[in-house]
Amino acid sequence: MAELIRIAGYSAVGLTIPTGLLRERITLLRNVFHEAGLETALRIDLTSTSRMDLLRLLRRFRNSYDVVAVKCVNSRVATVACRDRRVDVIYFDHTNRAVRFTHPLANLLRGAIEFNLVSTLLKESRGEVLSAIMKQCTIAREHKVRVALSSGCNHPELVRSPLQICALASAMGLSEMQALAGVSSTPLSIIKRNLAHRSPQFVEEGVRVVLPKVH
């Protein structure tokens, strides 16, 4: 898969890491992609059914990962995830009718919304799921929110090139600019921002310690 991702035209990959995975195993996993010429970013997917539990998880894991994503399983969690600056990416289960990406959530969103297009469309052929994806893409376009696009692949056969994913996203309702940014500048900006926040020089947003120059 690492070799296919490189050939497809990517320079970096986000690895979703279970919280209990040993550090040695994480290093071995990252080395597989580094040897293929790919940078790696560690990502965690948080799932919670309550506001308080989500806030607890964010306090615990925020500083341990390059990307923090939240699966919005209900409207309460979705609202908190959209407002909280510690959340980089939100995403939805398109088969879950209880919660969808809406205009009010788009107005609240500080991070980016993620669409795992390839895996979702291959697994789901029902018209209601496709309609839900297209509606949420349209809302994202209307509000000009940041979008992160992913194949969501867990198998080599699901790897698609950035242009293929862009074309699919445009067909689902995103603007061409959003689609292109979704596989390039948006995910990279998230990673760079979080690396800067984890730097010893970072104090808070807009405040950094400037080290004296050595002559």
C-alpha cells in the first residue's frame, strides 16, 4: 500500500493509530512508509456519545497526535466538535440518519470536514446515502468551509490518485478549489499547525517564545 500511495502521487500519509498501540510498533509502521519516500502524520479518531466524554478525550489525547478527528454520532457531539479548536477534523457516518452536516454546524465549524469518498461510495450504493453525501458537500461549498478529502482506504485496491479523488468530490458537489485544497493544502496546513503548537516555543495562539540568536 505504501508503494502504491507513492506512485499515486502523494508525499504524505495520515496513519490512524489505536490508542493502545506500543510505541515500538508505531515506529515500525512509520518506517514502512518512510522507506517508500512518504512522510507520516499520526492521527486519532475519537468517538463519543456525550459532550463531557469528548472533552475528556480531547484533554487526554490532543498533544499526543498530529491530527485529531472526531466522529459525529449525534448532534450534541457534532456541536462541541465544530466549536472546539482542538478538533482538526470532523466526519459523519452517512448511514446514520440521526445526525448530518447542516448549515448551523457549517457556521460553527472551526476545523475541517472530512469526506472518505472512495470507501464510502464503494461500500454504499443506496440512493439515500449518495444523496446525503451530495447534500453535505453542497453545504460545505456554500459556506466555503475547509474540506479534507480521503479515500479512507484500508486495502491497496482502494488507493486512488489525488486527481481521481478531486474529480469524485467535484461530482459530489464541492467546488474545484475546495476539492484541490482537500488533498493538498488543507491537510498539510493542519499538520504544520499542530507541529508548531507542540513546539517548545509555542505559548498560545499568536504567542511564541523567540530564542536569542547565538553570535
